[in-house]
Amino acid sequence: MIVLASKSMSRQAMLDAAGVAFEARPADLDERALEARLQGTPAADIALALAEAKAQAVEAAGCLVLGSDSLVVVGEQRFDKPADRAQAAGHLRYFSGKWMHLHSAAALVREGKTVWQHADLARLKVRDLSDNFIESYLDAEWPEVGHCVGVFRIEALGVQLFETIEGDQFTVLGMPLLPVLAALREQGELPR
């Protein structure tokens, strides 16, 4: 059994559906402080650093710990989870008509040593969003999307935000699952 250093229901659902035995233990980590120290670093590298830091932050004697993180970049601006509904609406207005770059990363740590890490990228073209749509969308999806970078759950109404999606579906859900599963096999946690 592995330890998932996350409270993300999407990541838990992916592992569960893939038949991976795990225990969820969210990491106690100040992500914004780490991001501030990495200012100017490419988004993929920040996502990797956050995934690794989450896995390193969880005590799990003898167990493999999986950390994962996702970052959204639109234009040259990186976005975190919205602080409140008004900020979520502002994010959506900014995203309207633009390409979103979603960086999802994962890292595996055993006994304090990083044994594997991987980052992936998905590109999502946000359709033109009217203020009316944004408000009705948030009426239906808030507060759940407040816990999501990009202000969407692709497996729910969030799919309506996009006109084109390029990339792996698991990356869009928040974790590069296929490479994670391959790494778990390499680490002896899943049968080959």
C-alpha cells in the first residue's frame, strides 16, 4: 500500500479506479511560501517541486509516498486556487477566450528519498464565457471548484468551459496517472 499525500478527491478517485491500494494523508505544507521561493521558475518545475515537497512532508515509515500538484498558467500569469467566489469569477473572466496550460506533476518518495518524479502538460482552450454563464456556472459549482486550480472540475460542469482540450485526460484531472502507474510497477507496488 502507498500513501497519497493529498486530500484531492479527484486524485483519490483515479487511484481507486486504477486498483491502487492507498491511504490518503494530506501533507501539511505551506504551498504559497514554497511557490514564493521559486518565483521566476518555470511552472512545470514549480509543480514538480510542490509534488515532491508534499511527498516529503508526510511521515510514512517504510511506505512509498505519492505527492502530486497542478498549476495553471494563462498567458504569462500563473493562477492558484481562488480565495473566494469573487476571485473565481475574476479568474474565469480572465481565462475567457484564452489557452490554459495545465501542468500536473507527481513524485514518489521512500524513506525521505525521492525515487521518481514526472511532469506533464495539457492545453485547454477556454471558450468565450459570458458574465451570465460565469454566474450560473458558479451558482452550480461553487464551492467545490474553489478547491480546484483553474476553477473547474472537468468531470463535472467544468467541461463546458472549453472548446478544445489537448493532452492526457488524467493530467487534466490533476495527476499524470499512466506514468505514476508505471513508476509504481517499477517500485514493486503493482504487479508487472
